[in-house]
Amino acid sequence: MNQTLLETKALSISVGEKVLLREINLSFFETGLVAVLGENGAGKSTLLKEIYHHSLSSPRWNWNQGKKKLSYLGHELGFYSSLSLEENLDYFAKLDGTIPDLKKRKSLLEAFRLQKRIWDPIHTFSRGMKQKVAILRVFLSSAEIILFDEPYTGLDAESSKILSELLNLESKSRLILIVLHSVPKELQCTSQLKIEKGGVIVTHLT
């Protein structure tokens, strides 16, 4: 049974003097794919940053099964451009504190057609390739919760489809929140969280 993992009640978030979210109630299950939608400036990215930076330390958030590990991918891709792809993945595997799943790494590299570039410095990659490397880093982490802020940015149609397939698969074993402008047709979201006028409308799809 998919039980509640993380929740908050009467949460308000302000940026400067602007209140983006006012006394909202949210709860998230152990697994699933949650699309976070809304107009530009509504607070989508701010909500993800709130979860990433404060949910483990703030009393405003309640972990029903004990605190879990989070991984976040925002607009800053978060790798070392002077290192090769392989060196970056090895480095972040050490930070993750787990034994690297080399079989999964190989599978993801092949899915994104990056296996022939593993020893090339990241700074030689195109914008789309850098985006794929950042996505790989997150999927290879042991985090129980993954936070994606517009991960389709810079991806071509084929890579976007591959990302959707991976999101559908990974959401069966962990919780994924993903900020989107619109939901790709192949993406199998379990719920949608739409931010409007400082409030949140939650729609459960499954």
C-alpha cells in the first residue's frame, strides 16, 4: 500500500514581500509522479526549493516514516565541466555514499546515446547533452525523493520521450515531483499539483 511519506499543513512561502503560497496543505505518497503546474512566477520552483532546502530541518514538514534522502535538479545542472562524464558520475556516486550501480549506469548511458562520450570533458558537450548528464546524475542517486525543475529543457523529441519513459519507470519505486509548463502525453502522472493565486489545486489521477 502506498502510504503518506511527507506532509505539511498551513504552509506559507514568501519571496521578499510577495506571498507566493498561502497556508497550503500538502501530502505526498511514498511513490508516484507528481506534476507541478502553474503560470510563470506562481511558485512552482519555489515549492521544490522549499522541499529540498527545508523539509529535512523545518518543523513545518512532517516525515511520517522518518526522514528520507532527496535529490534535486534545477536550472543549475550541478556538475564539473572540466571533468569527463565518467569522472562526474564517479564523483557523485561517492557523494551519494552508495556502491555505484554500474549496470544501471550503462543502461542509462546507452538510452541517452552517451556511452561513446564517457571520457570527454563535459565542457565539450552541447546544451542538450549536458541536460542529459544532469538527469543521469539524479536517476543514479539513491534518493527516495527526486525533485525535477523543468528537466525537458534543451532535450530533442527523442530524448524527451526517453526521459518520459524513465520517469514513468522510476516513479514506481520512489516519489518524483516535476515542474512542467505542460504534461507530455506519454508521461504517466499519478497526480497534478496546480498552483493558482497563492493556493494549490491537487488532482489525483490514479
